[in-house]
Amino acid sequence: MSPVFRHYGYTLRPPLPEEAEEYARLLVTPDPEVDRLTGTTETFTHDAIISYFMRSFEGDTRQDFLILDAANRIIGESVINEIDAEMRSANFRIALFNSKDCSHGIGSWAVQQTVDYAFSELHLHRLSLDVFSFNPRAKHVYEKAGFVQEGILRDAVIDPADGSYADIVLMAILEDDWNSRQA
């Protein structure tokens, strides 16, 4: 049975194949601020987005979730990818596709639900991510969910907003960290 999480009219659940077109429409014309904060520098064709979306149903190295608003429109995604069953580790990423949906607690809620799923259902030992230093709001959300800063790649990226160098902050949450938070 596929997990479905609900909170104040928002839903977090695995994607359905018939949602590929809606997903593609959202990403063909991306929000520039979202692209900046997520590091997306490429533009993708409609067909490339559909192909990517359909690959999310294959294999066991990822778990994708869509974030839906009260009208069941896709507003973002939360993804556990690069799942390594032997190491019990994975990478995490999240994006709200329109900057107007940020700062309302939706991302915080989706991060926490995805982290809980990663440890309670996938039985991971480690979940990691990276975040740009010019995205302190996201870093704060990750810290609230239990992620700990593990390192910094200094001046590893250029902020497209002003051309300045910025850091990539490496973060992770371990199974023991998550268990401690559950107690």
C-alpha cells in the first residue's frame, strides 16, 4: 500500500503515471527563484520531463512523493533517491515549484514526513542532502527535521542572483538521531 500523508489540506503521496502531463507543465516554465535555490541551471523539454517522471516508477533506488495543495494540484515534490540498500543510506531533496508556496510551513511538513518515512519504512541508517549557503530558509527547515551539518564545500557554487561565490553545506540525519527525536 502506498503511503499518503495529509496536513491542513495538503497531501504528500507517490506520483501516479497519469500526472506526468501536469508535472511537465509545471517544470517546462520553472520559477527562476526556485531554480536558483535548487541549483537547477538546465532547461528541460516537455518530453525530457515526461521521460524523467516515468522513470520514477522504475527500480528500487528511489521513492518519489508529490506535494499537492487542497485542490489536488501538484505544487512540489519530495524525493529520497540514490537509495543504497546495502549501506542503508540515501540522498534527499525537496522542491516547491513556485516560490509563492514557500514560507507557509508546507516544506517543513513534507520534509518531516519524508524523513519519518525514510527511517520507519525504508529502514535507512543515513539520509543526506546538500543545501546552498544562500538558502538559509531551507537549511533551517532541515535542522528542524533533525539534519546536522557535516561539512562545507567552500565557494563551490556561484549564486546566480549576484554572481558571488557561495558554499554548499553538507547535512545528514542518522537513524540514531531520528530515533532520539521519536522518544
